[in-house]
Amino acid sequence: MTVEQQAARGGTNGTTGTGRRRSRRDEILDIAVGLFAARGYHGVSMDDIGAAAGVTGPALYHHFAGKEAMLAAALIPVSEGLLAGGRERAGGHPDDPRAVLESLIDFHVDFALAHPAVIALHLNELDRLPDEPRRTIRRLQRLYVEEWVNVLTTLHPGLPDGEARVLAHAAFGLMNSTPFLGGEVDRRRRAELLRGATLGALLARTDS
């Protein structure tokens, strides 16, 4: 599903990732994320979000202080979740770095396919945030990258950390392409293609 389609739907489902019913705040945030991703942060007003959510723009201020607060509420938990999930996967196979890498790739591909609008926000709108939440997100992202660096330097002895970071960010570029993918290939096959391409790129010889 493209980010435009997600925005048009105004939400993904009736529950959160924990299985509980989503609150009205969750629903509004989901709608805002889809609109920001489809139109750009500056292309969406509070009135636009309110109209899509079925409330007046001013009523949104009962839930959020403004658009910046919505953007931070969308991106900070995602970065926290990626780091927590990455650490969990990294610790799952202490004696098998290839299995760790495959698990990290599976985790990230599943996330990227499930949340294309959030991926689009990370790619395009992070600089819209004030300094403090932006620094928080950048710190969480750096810590997540280091989980990948650790496994890559284990898989490729002698690979400098800096070069491992280049490879990790290149892998994210592959996996985070999901907002730009059309629906002509079904989700299962898209996941297979993204996993295979990423694994192949990261297992390739790195010596010149």
C-alpha cells in the first residue's frame, strides 16, 4: 500500500500493536501520519487533519499541542521500538552472527512494510521537529545503527566500524524503499525480495 492509500484509509486497523483497542488519540495520530506522508508536513493543516478525523481543527488540541507534537508523537515511539526490537534480535543468536543479521533484516523489513507512512516521515520530515525531539530521535537511530555495525564487524573481521556504518545505512536504503513501492507485487513477495537483496548486499565481500 502506498502512503497515499494509507492516508486515504485514515488508519490501518482498530487495534494497536499490543492488541488493545486504539484510543481516539491513536486514531487521530494515524490519520495525521498518513496525511503528512502523502502531502508533506507543510501541506497539511490542523483543519485538514480534523476534517479527515471527523472533528474540528480546534478539537484536536485536546489531544495534541499542534502539528509538531503530532510529528514527535509519531516518530519518537517508532525509534524507541526499532532500537528495542533490534537489541532483542541482536541478542537472540549470540554464537551465530549470520542468524543475527537475518533476524535483524526480517525485523526491519516487516516494520518497513507495515509502516510505509512512518518511513516516509522519517525520510522527509524529521527536520521539521524542534531541536530536543530531533536530537532524541537521532540518538535512538545511532544506537540502532550500532546494533547492525556490531554484527557486520563480526561477520567481516577487519571491517572498520565506519565502513560497517556505510553498509548499514545502504541496507536501510533498500529496506526503507517501501513508501515508493506500488501494489503490483504482493506483500509476501515484496518481503522476500527486500530480504534477499539486503542480505546479499551485506554478505558480499567488502575488501577492495
